[in-house]
Amino acid sequence: MSRADARRRIAELSREIAEHDHRYYALNRPTISDAEYDRRLRELIELEERFPDLRLPDSPTLRVGGSLRTAFKKVPHVRPMLSLDSLMDESEVREFDARVRKGLSVERVTYMAEPKFDGLSVEIVYEDGVLARASTRGDGEVGEDITENVRTIRAVPLRLHSHRDRPAPQGILSVRGEALMPLPEFEALNKRLIEQNDEPFANARNSAAGTVRQLDPRITASRRLDFFAYDLVAPPGSEPETQHDVLESLGAWGFHVDRSARRCDGIDEGLRFHAELLERRDRLEFEIDGAVIKVDRRDAQERLGARSRSPRWAVAFKFPPREEITRILDIAVQVGRTGKLTPVALLQPVNVSGVTVSRATLHNQDEVDRKDVRVGDTVRVRRAGDVIPEVVEVIQDKRPRGAEPFRLPSKCPVCGARVERQGAYHVCTNGLSCPAQLQGHIEHFVSRGAMDIAGLGGKTVQQLLVKELVRNVADIYRLTPEDLAGLEGFAEKSIDNLMQAIEKSRHPRLERFLFALGVEHVGGTVARLLAEHYGGLAPLLEASEEELQGIKGIGPEVASAVHRFFSSPDNRKVLEQLELAGVRPVAEKKPRGPLPLAGEVVVFTGTLETLSRPEAQRRAEAAGATVAGSVSKKVTLVVAGPGAGSKREEAERQGIEVIDEERFLKRIGQV
Ligand code: IVH
């Protein structure tokens, strides 16, 4: 690259990065992904290293962090708070390791590998063991005084605990860590904000930042933040020898430290930690965006030293970002099995954390209005785990001229029937006469958790409907091999398999059958309650609305929907046809003896190691427990996995029994 080109590019990158810094730190509204930001910043750093004299006097690389807001008092840090170089590839991590080994003249280095918490970094200073002040990172040298807000975070000890082996240090101790908003709290907060017609936060990090910077500490206190400690500056004479030691001490003094942090013998183990953490990412109660790999020995850290903005002894090995920027090409309208119209953004395909995303749900008209999403908009999309991709927000300055607000149609796009507004949703009023509803209904009926007819996928159902071989779910049981032979993709073997699958489904468990019928509000749990209560279909058909309401766990809305469904002549006819076709649900056997968790109210918190959260809840309920979302007086048992935070503490404070996953499984007799 010529000097002239470098000069031009440096100016361009400096201006862009400064702009993005401002959007990120001051406005809390980034318009590019972290990955893109990092790419630009690294390009600039490289160019400035090659042409040091071309670095601008106000280059963004001269700063450690973001610019400061003015509402809070400024406080200098005990020692500058550095940031970490972000690496995206394994090869870069290996290069880091090579540099470290060379710098220390050793063959192999012991590292500490830890989660990279995606929150807001905070310094908390203790004087003789008592919390004296707390500040944000600010520009790395000077931060904002957020002492009063940090005092409201329960995970932050106001006075350090003293442990026999690890007494709390006297003098000035600086503890560094990350303030986070746990995801359940973040979701609940956004729900509240939307209900109050306030702007929700785009992600948990922004909501933690917004909460820590509240001018009114009472608001901070009402939103439960968590704090994980990962670093300290010790008073002279009490320097820990290793990062491992740092975490042990922080834990002993009463801080949350992540218990999955691992000491690694060599970089391969660090890379393995990163891969395992990525796999666990979606099961954690808080957001992480990578692994931090640190040289374990503090004297070695000292010898390696730091560049202007980051240490040479640690790096962040990032995960692929969950958010990307792309454009909305069109907005389609889907009609589901219940008739609900869902607007779906059709996107310029974009890779989000390793998966190509070309559609994102917009939920309903209210959501479209709130986010003001229009065709042609540039948007931030987010994909978290298995959740359907979502449009987080519109980048307003990139809206093309003439873009019109989007409105759901007043006629069903599939059958043309009238569309009615029901609460937040627009619903096609044509019931199972709407082909889209009928197709969804049948797909649900045959699905895994329902009648479980393998080999009857969406495409086959569609063909059966088009050929009018099936008009309702009972018709499935009248299908003959000859009928199937006429379908695309069906040969002797697959015809045989499907016929067998249909045959096998004639005696479903009652709860599955009830779920399969697709009654409004009847999911797996309600279906099970009904099955357990009635033990057969006949008494349920006769049940009055009042009687249904009397069942524990069934509210008025559900009772009314169930009653309505079974009183409808059309539905009765289909049930009769099913019976004629030989479909006989098997009555539930009441479980013998008292259930192991009968009467218990259980809360799950932290990461479960063998079960998914829904599976654990299902098993707890099957064992007779009620599952609650937060710790209250009613709760009798808390199952806490690694990373459990405020809920665990609250339970311990209230004297509620806390057990781990293994004990939980033992208790329900499943170990
Ligand atoms: S250590 C000198 N450990 O990531 C190293 N930082 O860009 C100091 N972070 O500013 C940081 N999790 O806010 C460290 N386990 C962890 C971390 C972590 C998150 C944040 C921290 C830092 C930023 C790096």
C-alpha cells in the first residue's frame, strides 16, 4: 500500500471508528456488529504500526475505552483498566501462545481460561475490607462514580468476607469484574418496559449498562443485576501468585466467580475450553461472548507487560457474534394452525454465528409498529441458540426514501376470509376451512409430541390435502397403500413404513391424544392434567366448564377453551370418526404411591449439566412439583447449577433448601 493510500485509509478508519465508539458507548446504539468493529480497529492498528508517523493525534487507538458521559462524578482508577485483544480464529490464538512462549522463553505455558462475560466492566475499591467506591471503566484511566448503584447489587459484598486461609486484605484493594443482567431478569424487564410503553433494551448488555448508569439507585436496585469478579489489584505485599489464586481469593471474599473457569496446561486445553464453553453458551443464565485466556502466573504477566490498550498476557477468543446487520427484502405473512397471522421479515441472507439467516419473525402488528419495521430497512438481526431469529432494531438513518409502514392485511392471504384482531394478534376467521390452518392442524396432530406418525412431513400433508385424500385428521386412518402410491416420493418401502406408523399410532396415551387435538391453550402440561384427572375421553367430553375450572392448575380461560372445543358439533364429529377408525387413546394409570416431589415448589437456576431446562421442569412436574420462576416464600426447593447467582443467594438467605442437579435426579429416582 502506498503512503498516500495509507493516509487516506487511516483517516477513513479513524473517523468511522470514532463514530461507532460514540454510537456504542454514548448512545448505546451500535450500527455494526462487534466483529465488524474489531475488523476495522485491527486494520487501523496494523496500518498505524506500519506507518507510525501517519497516526492522527486523536486516533481512536490512543484511547483504551469509550468516551465518558457527564452525569456522574469522574473517578480515577487505582490502576488503568485495560481491554483485551479480540481474536476470532484458532490460528490467532496459537500465534498469541507462540508470542507468550517466546517472551517467557518456555516450551509450555499454564493458562487460566474463563468465560468472557458480556456486560459492563466495573472497578470496586475496598478500603480495609469495606466497599469504598465503584466506577465504570470509562476511558480506562478515569471512570464514572456508580458507587450507590453498585451497592444495590446483592452479589457485591459490602464488606469482604474473611476466610481462615484467605483473610480479607487490609489497605486498598481494587476488584474488577463484570456487571450483568441475568437473561430471565432481562426478559422480564423488557416485558415490563413494553407494557409501560417504554423503549425496551436491545440486549442484556445494554440493559446492564443502562441499569448501572441509572441516576436513581432505587431503579438499579429494582432490576436485579449480577456481578462476576475476575481480576484484582492487591495492596502491596499481598499479591496473589496466579490468576487461579485470584479467583480463589475473590470467591472466598464473597464474590461470584464463575466456577467453570479452568487452569489449562498449554494452549490446546485453552482451545478445548473455548469449544466446550461455546457448546454450553445457550444454557447459561447470562450472556457470554467468548473465552478469555490469561497467562496464569502473575510474575509472568508482569514480565510480558502491556501495549497501550491491552496486555500481552491475555486475549479474548470471541464466539461468532449473535447479531449481524442486514436488509429486509420483503415482509411475508404466515398463517399458523390457529389462524394467527405472523409477519416474517425476508432478509438478505446473512451469516449469524455460523448459520445463514434469511427470515426473522416480527411476531405481530404491535411489534412491527413498536420497532417501526419497513420493507427496505437495514436492521440488526439476532439469533440466540435454537430460538427463531429476530429483528432487534431498525437502523433509522439507513432507511430508503419512500419506505412505507407495514400493515397486516384485513383478508387472510391464504383463503381470503376476514381477519379479526384478537388481543395482540390478527387471526383468520375461517377455522379449519382455511387451507393454511388445516395444514398446520394436521402437521401438529402427527408431530412427535402428539400422535407421532413418522414419515408424514409437511410436504406429504400438503399433497394429501391437494388431492383431497385427507380433509380432517380422522381421514389419515382411512388412507390405503394405493392412496399413498399416487404421492410424489413414495415407493413401496416408504408406503409400508408410513402405513405401519399410522397403525402404531392408533393407541396413543390419552395425554398425547389430547395435545394432538390442538385445543386452544392445551399444551403438554394441561393435556397431562386433564388426562390424569379424567383417565379417559368419555368423562372429559361431558365435563362442564365449572368442573374443568375446579381442576388444580386449570384456569378459567383454559377451562372455557376446552369446554368450547368439546361442545362443538364439528369437533364431535371428528372425534366420532376417529373412534370409528379405531383410534383408542389409552387411559392414564394413576401413578402408584406418593410422588417424590408432591407439594414441593421448585425453582431452577444456573446451568444444568445433563438436562435441558424444559426437560428438568417436565421431570419435576411429573414428580409432583410445581415449578416457579423466582424465589418467593412459597418456594420449597432450589435446584442450582454452575453459574447460579442471585436466586441461589436469595434462597440461602431465606433458608430454602438448595440442591444440585445430581441430588435432584436422585430425589426423583432417576439416577
Ligand atoms: S480480564 C487486562 N476477564 O472484557 C485484562 N475481562 O475487552 C482485564 N471481560 O474490559 C480484563 N470477562 O470488561 C477479563 N473473564 C474476564 C472477562 C473480562 C469479560 C471484559 C472486561 C474487559 C473486556 C475486554
